[in-house]
Amino acid sequence: MRRLAVLLCSFALTLIPSADPPDVSYYSLHVPAGLTIQDLIRDGYDIDHAATVVATPTEVRRLRARGVVLEKTGEVYQPVPRTEPSEATYYGGYHTTKSHEEHNAAVAAAHPDLVKLYDIGDSWKKTQGQGGHDIQALCITKLAPGDCALNSTGKKPKFVLHAQIHAREIATGEIAYRWIDLLVSSYGVDPEITALLNTRELWVVPIANPDGVDVVASNPTRPVLQRKNVDDDGHACPAPSAGVDLNRNSSFHWDVAQGGPCAETYPGAKALSEPETAAVQGLLDTIFPDTKGGLDDPAAASTTGLFLTLHSYGNDILAPWGYTREAAPDRAALVALGNKMSAFTGYPVATGDGGIGYFTPGSTSDWLYGTRGVPAYTFEIGPRTGWCAGFLPAYSCVSSTFWPLLKPALVYAARAAAAPYGQLP
């Protein structure tokens, strides 16, 4: 059920401290002949698009026994003071799901002329009567009649920022939090932001996987590496391997071969099986018209809108397709626009699997571009090595490194939503 909500009530959340997660480190890997990255992913190894594996000492021994060459590149956890679980922050300052929800409600209440707050669906736990959360989306604009409606007929071009679909990629939700604050605090103060809110609808889904974020935050000093949602579907997977990868669960080129239930890329029992996926896909389906036609057809030159989904890590901008190495019909235009955003972040632009066999069938960005023609990008935030690398960078990295790069890129992306396939200086 969709409903407009200015959520002023108190959200109940109980964070149950978990045992300290096992020691894990990052390793670069090179696979021998006859073995592929995708083979290892299907076997349950935690490998990202940068050909980096997150592994325990036992997993390292097993991989080396299969002929995989590993080189340690860093530690997963940064040292932070030991603290008790909190309903507000964890791991040095990252916001919990409850804190995001309270922030969303406060922003909507304080700026009724600029913000509509929507409940676009439920998390898996909520559908099971086990607590859980609403999936929330904010539409930010200088509201006029017809703005921020749940239809595709509005006059203002739409920019969507989508974050923390993978729960452990904790910097992504913080970027969405700061983007919201930038927009509402700058109206009438900053001419560029004021112009954006006068002429664009700026949609934000700050936490696309709230149940997963609850698991991550349950250990405030050593966050749990929960990537997926928490739909265990009766499978006895060891923590934190239970759940469905929401970025493999869309109805576009869903692929059962992504791995079994305990694999980090498990796509679910069927396409669009998860309520979180249905909520986000339903929103995008509602607010964007179809300008693309068939799979191999380019989008119409008049297409408006732009979608960015934030992930970690690798300092990359990924454009469609993610499910295949074949070029998207609009590849040249997608790369050109990606390069404009890269001018602010320094992130290189890539398409497809990057040449390492790491495909993303069933992703949100492929679904939106493939069915609506809207340019859709994945930003992989954070370097591959160093203090600000990995899934769990120090909280200080948000202010020192990530936000200064991403703020101007997001402003540019919002401007470009008016004519993404055109030329914007």
C-alpha cells in the first residue's frame, strides 16, 4: 500500500547485540585456468565487482587449495571505541534505520512546502509480522499543484537517488542523508539548489534495505556484514549469509544461476519475489514513462530523468548493461554522461562486467534503463585500499572524502535529468 505520510510518531526498534563477527580481511584474487569468478560466487564466496574477496583465514586456505592466488589488501574493520547499541548511530556516527526514519519525518514536517514523504512498501520482516519497516521515499521540490504525484505525467524532470540496497555498504545511506539536508537547507539560500528545486523533482530512497541495516547496526563496533535482506525462506544459511540480494531480484533479466540461497548474490526464488524490490521497482514504474520500446531499441532523445544507485566500493561509475558484455543501445550517450559526472568524482566509467566475469542480472539500474530508457548508474563509493576503503570505512571518510566528491556530481546529475541524452555543459 502506498500512502503519503508525515511520520511524526516514534519508531520502535530493538537492536540486539550480536556476537563479534569473525575476523575477515580483503584480498585481491586471481583464479587459475578452468575456474571463474562466477564459479566462486556461486560457491558462496563474497566477491565484489573489483575482484576482491572478503574472507576468513579458513576461506583463504580453501581458496588457495583450489589454486586461487590471493594477496591481502586491507582489513574490513576500522578501530572505533566500543559502544553499546544505540537507536541513533553506530560505528562512529553512521545512522541506524530508526534514525533515518526520524530524520525523514522531521524534514517533511519542517518543510511542507518542499517535501512529500511516501511509504512505498514494506520490508520483508514487516510482511511477516516480525516488526520491520516501511520503505520510505522522499520527493523534494518547490511544491506546486501536480508535483510529486505518484504518476508519470508531472511536468518536472525527475532525479532519483537510491541508497543502501546492500545493507553493509554503510556510506551510501549517509550520502543520501546529507543530500536531503543539502536540498532543504539551501532553498532560497543557494541559487543553484533553489533553481533545481524550482524545476526538478528530486526523489530519494535513503534506505532500500532497512531490515538488513538493522542487522548491520546490531554490533555497533564491528558491524555485521549483512549484504542481503533477511528473507531466509526456510534456508539454514549461516549468518550473515541468509537473505536475498535485492540488486539481483528485479524482473529484468533475473537469473537463477547467480548462486544458491547462501551465496551473497542469491537472486531469490523468483524474479521480484522480495517486497523491498517490489516497493522500489513499483515507485520507478509509476513515476517514469516508457521511452525505450524494445530491448535493443535506443531511448527516445526526448527522455527525461536520471537514476543513481549508491554502492560500495571501488571508486567507479557503472552504466548499463550489467547483465551482459553486449553494448547497450545508448552506450555512447550513457558513457558520455557518466564521464561528465566523473569529472567531479574522478571515478572512471565502465559498462558490462568490467572484464572480470562479475555480472549483475536483475539489477535495479538495468531494469530502469531496460524498461523505461532512463539513464541509470551505479556509483561505487570508496577506494579499493586505505583508510576509507571497503564496506565499512571510518565515519570521518564521509565528510573528508566521499561527500566533497559526490555533492557536485549529484547536483550535476539533477540538472542533467532535464535532458540526459542531450548536451549539458
